[in-house]
Amino acid sequence: MSERTAAQLRHTLADHSRRIVGSAAFTVTVFCLIAGNAVLLGIETYAGIVDEWHSTLQAAELVFLIAFTAEILLRAAAHADRPKDFFRDPWNVFDLLVVTAAFLPFARENATVLRLLRLARVARAARFLPQLRIVIVAVGKSLPGTLSFLLVGALLLYVYAMVGWVFFADDDPEHYGSLGRAVLTLFLLITLDGLGDAVRAGLEISRWTIIYFASFVLLGSFVLVNLLIGVVINSLEEARELEAATRRPQEQPATPDTAG
């Protein structure tokens, strides 16, 4: 077989596979398979049903595995004329890893690993839900900003916990008797849980404690939390722009070549 003939066959295979993969029926079918897989996982948490329908449930799992394998093969075939593009899509890589890992011996022999892999198939539903996909991408993009937020938050907790230990350890050892207890107390105060009780207990020690609690709540509950919200919102906007940029080339109709 000549190289030109092989290229034509790959192009034909990719063209037919793309039509199948891009069809609404294919998308609905795969989404239903993912939902069915999720239902099957839920059913297997009931010991009585598993004991009675063990063989049927195993057969159903095998059917799902075959179906998901056929799906990933179709997606790979859709890139037969340009294989590298298949691996440029993170969702394709994720799908391939989840399906391939189910065939590996260590996964087949370890029930826990196998259940986790089957659970990972449920996460693939995000591929077919644009809004959920945007949220997942936004979470990934917000990680650097979130790490910075955590570092600042940890520093704030440490400083205020040490101050609380210095001033309140003798009078309120239950909440400020050690650095760990003080950190836990202040962490709960960030959520404003028990703030009234903490302020009243502090006022019994000294009226100046109101400055301590007010400044901590202002910095922890309002400034830091709003900064985190800002990071997430900014990441959501970036994720929406990325999703729109990804979908734009797919929605543009192909223009026929004009011979000059």
C-alpha cells in the first residue's frame, strides 16, 4: 500500500469518525452511559443487591467498559489524519487514561482502585456540560492565586493565634491554651461561627479585646474572603474566554477552496 493510499484511508476514517463523534446522538448516548455507570456504582453499595445480582452487575460493568473503550477508539479514529491533535485535548488524555487503566492488571486485581477508576468515569460528564467544564477549568486556573491566599491566611492565623495565646492563655485555656487551640478557635471565627460568644468571653477579660476580634474579623472574614472571591471570579472569566475561543473554530463553517 502506497503512502498516498494510506493517507487517503486515514483521512476517510477520520472524516467518518468525526461525523459520528460530532453527532448529537453520539453525545447523548455517551452521556447516558456515564449516567448509567453512576447508577450502577450506587447500586453496588447495597450488599443485598450485590449478593443476589452479582453476575448481572458484573456483566453490566463489562458492557460499560466495552462501550467506553469503543467511544475512546472512535475519538482516536476521528484524529487518524492528525494524531497529535488528539493528545492536545486534556479531556481526551483524561478519558484515555481512565479507560486504559481499567485493563491494567493492578487495577483489575484491586477492587478499591477499580472502583475509583469507575468513579472517575462519572467525572467525564463534565466533558458534555459546558458550564461545569468552565467551572473545572476555573478551579485549575485559580490554584496559583488560591495558594497565595492560603499563605497570607496562614500568616494571619499564626500572628493572631500567638497574640491570643499571649493575652488569653491564662484566662481562657480551653480556646487559647496552645497555638493549635488558638488557631482552631480563630479559624472558626473566620466563618463568624461563635463570634458573639467569643467577643463576650473576651470582654470579661478586658474591654480592649474588642479591637483584637474586630480587626481579625475585618481582615479574615471580609478582606481575605473577598480576595479569594475575586481570584475565583477572575479565573471564571478566563475560563469562559478560553471555552469561547475553543468553541469558535468548531462553529465556523469551512470555506471551500477557490481555485484562482
